[in-house]
Amino acid sequence: MIVACPTCSARFQYDDARFQGVPRKRFRCPKCVSVFEVDNPALVPDPPTAPLKQEEPEEVRRIFAPTAAPEPSFGDADIAPRETTAHRDRDSMLAGAGIAAPLPQGMRFSLAFLSGPQASTVRALSTAQTVIGREEGDIITNDPECSRRHCRIDIHADGSVWLVDLGSTNGTFVDGIQIYGTVQLADRQEFVCGRSTFMLLARAIDPHGMI
């Protein structure tokens, strides 16, 4: 074995057999004459080893093994369902904001175009949020004075209707006053986007579908 002096780090050869079974021996360094002790390497216990991992019985592995989720079945037609995760997340977000998804039962909401390129027409509001814009949205005005995405109508779960300006260039007006943020609309109340004037129609319907 190689014995190293802890004081001067001098190293020298020593025969293990000369320990003669004693647990340690005292040495004097021939270089710095320091005295130190060295443990018998034959008696130094081996470092503990990690226990072997026991193999689980086949029956236990089978019970707790993860199983793959079954593939969705859509019958004979190889077509995915219409409702997607994005739709469900959007509905949850609208519900959390108090906006109806779907629309409140017993109510019917429509938007009448009083002036502008779409004048003399009526559009039913079938979703909780309806975006009005010149080129984008659920209702296209084709009005050059409207912004591309001008305003939005939100229908809440309690049946109330709210108008939101979407940062339009020319503004959204209710009763001749430009709105900023969100304003509640009443039945037959008018609002203006560009050259287009709209009227909200909110009606309660009976179980037989009569207004």
C-alpha cells in the first residue's frame, strides 16, 4: 500500500501484511519525522451499497400500469365533433365574465339596421358576443366610416345587453354621445357606428315561441 504523510505529503511504500491483523499502526515520516496513524486497509469496512430494487410481481405491475386513453369514436362517419377545446374554453371565459353562453332562455335579441349600407335589414343575435366591423366580425357593415373591427355587443346571463367600443377611429355613439368602454343598451335603443345606425331589439318569448 502507499502511505502518505499528512504533514509533508511524502509518500512511501508499505507492505499490508506488516499490519499483522492490528486495526492501525503508527508511522514516523522519514522526511519530516512527523508521527501519524494509518488504518489497516484489510479491516476498513466496504462502503455500503444501495439495496437492490425488488422487482414488482407481474400482477402488481399489471394493475398499476398506465393505460392509454381510448380513441374517440365518431360512429361510421370519420368526422370530428364540432365542439373543440377552444370553443369550450371560450364559453367558460364568457361564463366567468357573466356573458351568456348560450343565450338566456326565453329571450330573443336582434339588431335592426336603420341607416347605412345595410339599412332596412334585421339580423338576429345568436351568440353571446357579436363583433360589428367594416371588414371583420360577425356583422359586416361595408361602411367606409366604420373601423375594421368597430364595436362589440355582449349579452350577459341576466339578459342585459352591453355595447363595447373596440378602439374605433370615428367612435361609437349612443344617444349622440361618444362612449368609452362599456355601456348598457336598453330595448329599442339606438347607437351609431360611422354612417350606420342600429337599433337593439330585445324581446321575451313565451314557451310557445310567441313574442
